[in-house]
Amino acid sequence: MPDSESIDGTYLTQAAAAAGGGVADMAALYARVAWRIVPILCIGFLVAYIDRANVGFAKLQMLADLGFSDSVYGLGSGLFFVGYILLEVPSNIALKRVGAKIWLAAIMTVWGLLSGATMLCDTPARFYVLRLLLGVTEAGFFPGVLFYFSIWFPLARRSRITALFLLAIPLSGVIGSPLSGWLMTRFQGVAGLAGWQWLFLIEAVPALILAAVTYLALPSSIGTAGWLTAGEKSRLAAALDDDRREDDIHSALAMFGDMRIWLVGLIDLTILLGMYAIIFWFPTIIRATGAISIARTGLLTAIPHLAGAAAMILVGWHSDRTRERRWHVILPMLIGAAALAAGTLFPANLGLATAAFAVANAGILGALPPLLCIPGTFLRGSAAAAGLALVSSIGNMAGFFSTYLTGRLLDATHSADIALLAFAAALVFGVLIALSLPARLVKS
């Protein structure tokens, strides 16, 4: 990279300096940009995660009400990711052409309607179709936002911004788990509907509200942001230009032939195997340790998510400060693998099981922000849009395997231990892949 000036970890590139403004000025400008765009997108992702993961709580009632087995639930939950995987790359290419605010607002509207419609499930087939369509609709949101950040923030700032956005994942557990438990308990039987039906109906509404907010408040690019002056736009654009290298990949077709993007995707896959195991099955694991209420299950489920939120902020900030990615991915993954395996040792001890999963979630989620910054070191334009979507597509294969295979194992063995140990081993495999990444990719 070109030379840059640093004060307390805040970098000012030569191009940005030439466009005007010092380190403090650029830090203040990026803080203002972050406050204008990141909260909207973080809340949107929070709602998306609640709407995709609330089925883990609905399961505690709906399986008995509808006569579904764990295998039916596991397949239905996993089909979400089939649709998600198939549509991520096309959706991100469409976002680049149509514009961020239009595409993201449309995605939110349709996923809100589909999530609410899940209350009407009465057969496995209907459950499967709605989960598949929900995945198709949500597919473009996550990779779309990552690409959107790449046209606003330079690499030296992107890990902490990505961490702020990814806070939606653990916050969906901190907020969504207790909320879901309370809704199912409070509204059980109201107007003749089961608690799980009210859960899907009520938690679908925020997506529809946020769709309007996104369309009205989110600029599609630096150039269309009316709250920036011409000078501020020039400085932001100059900072992005300074990230460019002569061997950057700009073509989406060329990106598919680059092994580096596939390796990053495989690492993402191993991380998400563990993450989805915790999201979709931890409520069930808690209930198996003793006869506790759904509401208390929701409160306990929030603990690992709080640990994950803290780890993401810390690791993302430190990764940007040191401008290093590899060990900020590897060390959290190793911690996550060890803790996930340890979670199988306490089948009857609620406190120790919760602590183990809290440490596991911290390690697993802590690795994500620096990992997702790596594609930006060598992809630009259409290649960046398609590449980030490809990484997410490969990673989200974990959603299908994690839910479906764990469901089958629970039906067969009445224990999730084998699956959790397999996912811990997958994290170790991901560490080996991370060690093979070229050094240039993990310094930015």
C-alpha cells in the first residue's frame, strides 16, 4: 500500500491528504458517515436475523402443534439456505445495477411478508416452501451491505465497520431470544392463535417499516449523499482510490477463477457451521438440561450472544489498528473450536454449558469481521460485488448442513454432541486454510 500517516491507529492515505483534511478531520468525517448509514443497515440485519432465526424458538411449540419431527424442522430450516445460496451472487449483481437503497428496500419488504406468512404453516410442504422463499428473498441483503461498505470505507477502516454491522447477529440473540420467548408465552391462545403464530406475525412488522426508512434515508453512493459537501465527497473518494492496486480483479468472471476467493469462502463455511449450530440449536440444548420455561430459555440464550457482540467489536477494532487479518481470524477460531467441543461435556449442568457456548460464540463471531475484509484487498467493482456474494454463498451452505444434519442426529441419537464435535473439527480445518492464505491478503 502507499505510505500513510497514523495517529493512534487512524490512517490518512496520501490521496486523501492531497484532497484536503488531516487525520482528525478524516476521522470525524468517517464517524459522521458511519452514524448516517451503519445504524440503518445494522438494524435491518438485526431484523433479518430475528426473522430467520425465530424458527428456533417457534420450534419449541410448533413441532408439537403440527406434529413435525426434528428432521422436518431441520430440513425446513436448512431450505432457507438453499434459496439463500442460489440467489446471493445474482442479487448482488442486481444491487450494483439498480442501486443500494432501491434493492435493499425491496428485499426487506418481501422478506417481511414471507416471514409473517410462516404463521400459516400447517403442513411440512408449506413450511418448506416458505422457508425456501424467505432464503431467496433475503439472499442479497448481507453481501449487498458488504459491497455497499466497500464503496464508502477504505480497507484500513472496514473491519471495525463490518464488526458494527455484524453486531446484528449476536444482538438478534440478545434481543430476539428474550422477545421471542415473551411473545410466545404472552400471546399463547390470543384470538385463537398459538404463541408461535403470533411470534411470526409480530416479528415480521419491523422489516416492513425499515424498508420505507431504507428507501428514504439511505444514499446509494457517496455521490448521491446530499448531506456531504463536494469537498467531503472528494476526500472520501480519494481514500478509496488509494486502496487500488495494479493487479486488482475487476471482472466478475475473472473472480470466479481466482482460488483465493474460494479459500475465503471455505473459511467462512467452517465458521458459520459453528455459528448456526448455536443459533438454531442452543435453545433446544438448554431445554434438555432441565425443565425450564420458554421465557427463561430466551434469557439464557442471550448470554452467548452478548459474548459474541463484545468479541466482534474488540477483534474488529484491533484488526484495523494493527492492519493484520490472519491471526485475528485464526486465534478466535481456535478458541471457538475448543469451547464448542467443551460444550458437550456438561449435558446436565446449565451454568457450565451456557459458559462454554458463550466462549464458543465469542470466538466464532470474533473471527468474522477480519475475514470478511480480505476479499476487498484484491477485488473491485463488479468483481467485489460478485466475490463477496460468493463468499457468503459458500459460507451459508453451513446453514443447511448445520440445521439438517443436527436435526437428523437428534432424531437418531437424542443428542447433539456428535454434530457439535464435528463443527469444532471444521473450525480447526478452517484454521489450516487460513494459514495457507498469501501474506499479502492478510495485511491491508
